[in-house]
Amino acid sequence: MVNIEAEIMNDYEISKSTRAIEVAKEVGYSSRIYDRSGIYLSETTPVDLIRQACLEAGVTYEGRRKAVIYHLKYEQQTPIIVSNWNAISAFPTESPESIDCCWVFYQHVRDTYAITKNTTKILFQDGFELVVPVSKGRLQKQMERTGRWVSHYSNNPVYC
């Protein structure tokens, strides 16, 4: 977790500039959003922000999740293509219901570095760094699963 001053933005919409969303530790807020334009706090939960973004793209979170489970059998910590038009994909580091869950936006990740056995630093394409309470192995597995789903989805003529 990064302790940087955050701006309150309850009407935040996920976009191509969203890097990560985690559960807010600040009282009265549900999400801490890491965007290329700043860090924001929202009363909306991370998974509800993902749900809203899916609806904006004309699909449902539940439908996206069911498709991944059907095709690739990823029933837990399921990666989600939020918007295929805008190439926005995200994956949870834990169960979306977990207080330690951080949604990471796949297209922004450059590299990962283990800090401890269960703590990893994510280096984003623009140089921003975020420490998450998950092992490097699990984070890499989630990246691989998301990449596999993005590849499957983009190469399937049914979805084009």
C-alpha cells in the first residue's frame, strides 16, 4: 500500500489510464484508485467499479466471469476483460471479497519484484510502483492467466 495523498472522486469511471484499484483503508471510503492522472478515493467498492465499467462496455461482470470459467476453467480470482474496445483487462490478486484484494490492470504492468515471501512490488509501464500483499508467484500466475484469456478472447472470431 502506498501512503500518498488521494483526491475524493465518488463518480470515478475505469478507463485506459486506470492502473490498479484496492480496498481503501481510509474510513468512509471503499476504494483507493491508482490512475495515471492521480490517486482517488471512492465510496464504491472495487468490484462494483469493475461491474460498472463492464456495463458501460455493454456487458456484465457476471457474464464476463462465466465466459472465462467456461473456456479456461478459472473459477477463482477470475481475470476480467472490462472493455475489449478499449483493451482494458484486470485481475484480482485475491478473492474479490477479500480486504487484501487489489485489482491490477494488466496492460499497465511492466514487471514484478518480490519484497518478501508474501509481498510484491508491481512496476507499472510509467514507472509508478505499488506494493501488494501477495506473493510474486501468485501475481505472475494471475498475469499469465489474464494474458491467456486476452489471447483466447482476441483470437476467437466469435468475439470479434
